[in-house]
Amino acid sequence: MMAEKSPERLALETRANDLGVKAPGNIGDKKLAARIKAREAEIAAQDTKPVMGASGAAADDGREQQAGAKVAP
């Protein structure tokens, strides 16, 4: 007989499913949480990359460049 899953475990599994994290059913809570955290970090890293426009230039993020100011690429 299988033990009932805790609310915390169910929340982990739901979050993993939402993020597309694949894991076997017998994975431990700590390992599943680590995979979720890694996936969230991947998503956050993708969100910080500049979006390229049709011209190939990075999209304007609204910051104005001051004369003589150095701007990181």
C-alpha cells in the first residue's frame, strides 16, 4: 500500500509539472526541489537576455544613453 503524499510533496509535483521538469515517481523531495530550482534559474536566465528585433539589434529597454557614457553590450 502506498503512503499518501504530503501537501508539500503535491505542491512540488505540481510545480515540477508546470515547469516541465521530468522526474521519476520515486525521486526524493530534496532532489525534486533542486531540479525545480535549477529549471527556475534557467527560465530566469532566459528572461534576462536581450530580445533581438527584426534588424538584429537588441530591443530598446527604455534607458537613455548619456553623451560619453559607456554602455555594456
